[in-house]
Amino acid sequence: MVAQRRYGAAVSRILVTNDDGADAEGLHRLVAAVLDAGHEVVVAAPSYDASGSGASIGNLRPDHRIPCSRVELPGSALRDVPAWAVDGPPALCVLAGALGAFGDRPDLVVSGINPGLNTGRVVLYSGTVGACLSAQNLGVRALAVSLQATDPWRFDTAAAVAVEVLPLLEGAPERTVLNLNVPGLDRGEVRGVRWCRLASFGEVRAASADVADGHLQMRVAAVDEEIPADTDSGAVRDGWAALTTIVGVVEAWPAAAAPFGAVSERLVPGAPLHPVHRVVDAHGQDAVLVPRSD
């Protein structure tokens, strides 16, 4: 019999961050929803728009003091929530929080709500997702929350779905990262939540890059290829909230050891480089991807 994992364990402390800055509406809506769900909340977010920062923590130097100030979140309901604006990207906010800069170590990290989807393999560049991968590296479970662009923004829907997903994360294994993307619809119109794989691209992709007059000009274009329904981008297009488990830094090793030869001739941890060794195709069927084991 397979043991059933118990979800819904009590979580006392959640660090909320984002990549749009401490004054972003999406952050405030998310904090209010998490607080209303009965959790203890602390906020640490960039003092500026850090979109596209990925899991960067900046250039940390022993002699560098990073500006960090207490801020008051808007509205009477959030007035007593401890909040800091940090002159650094969201992954740094999470790192500092895990090390005790803002009080006790958080049980969970929730990042968002990002105005715009973070779908497909371009989540590599997302500061919203990067904050969660920073948490993963530190042994903390995390949830990234992003919202499809509409006018007006449906932050209320994204916040509601995020709180509904939180119990799943609370009982999940350590280092779990969930990436949630929510359609810009009324909550009653969202068809549900589906597990999805990453699409090849997000809503848009880089189309060209040119240098002229001392400036780099990047151009993005809408993705014009068919998007499968079981991907995160496809699910949101079809009215579902998309949920994907993401693992950050992994190693790639051959799936099977060579049938003969000395240990030194096999590509295994600890083996010295040998002329017969070849780099593993990390995206091929004969590779094993191994996350950190400690």
C-alpha cells in the first residue's frame, strides 16, 4: 500500500515577495488574501521594479551595506504587517529572510502576484519564479503566482486561487516549488486548476536583437505556433489555472552505467575525466537529472 501524504498542515509564517516592487498592487492583494486565510505574514520585496531578474541576488560584497527600510502597506487591514523594501532582487529578499533578517525563518515563500503570465521555459528569467527557486535552494517550499493580462487586472481571482492551492504546498516535500498561472477571469469562470507541463515558450518570445546608436534594441513577438492544451500556456488559454512543479539547479548523468570497464572510465560522481567520457545530453532520453540531495 502506498502511504498517502497528508496535506493541509498548519503553517505559521509565510514570507511574501514579488519582482515588481513593494508598492505593487499584486503584492498587496496577495498579502491580504494570505493574511485572511489565517497565516502569519512578513513581506520583503524589492524597492524597485526587478522584473526579469531571475534568481539573481546581485553583487554581494563584504563591504557593501544594502539599503533596506521598513514600509507601511496600504489599507488598515495591512497596516500591522511587517514589511521591508530591499534594494535588491526578490531572490535576495528570500535569502535574507531565510537567514533571519526579518525575524524567524519562514515556513513558506509566496511570490507574486505578477501582472502577466510566467509560463513556458522562459520562467528561467522571471524574478517571481526566481524568488521561489532561491527558496528551494534554501530548503523552503514556495509558490509563484502570476496572472494573465486583462483590463482590469483580476488580482482578486489570482489571490483566491493561490490561497486555495496553499494547503497542497504546506504538506509537500521540502524544496517543492509550484508555479501557478491564473486566467484573467472572474473566479467563478475559472474552470479549475490543472497540472501542466511547461510550454516551449511563454505568451511572447524574443524575436530579434539589434545594436544601433549605442543601444541594444530587443523586439518581442507573440508566439504564433500551436500551444498544446496540457501545457501551462495552453491551459490558461482554455480558462484553467495552470500548476507546474519546478526544480531549479539539477545535475545530468547517464541513465545507465557502462556494461564493462574500470570505474574511472564511467561517467559517475567522483570519476576523473577520461578520454572515453562524453557530455550527457541533458534533454535526451538517456539522461538522469538529479537535484541536490542534502
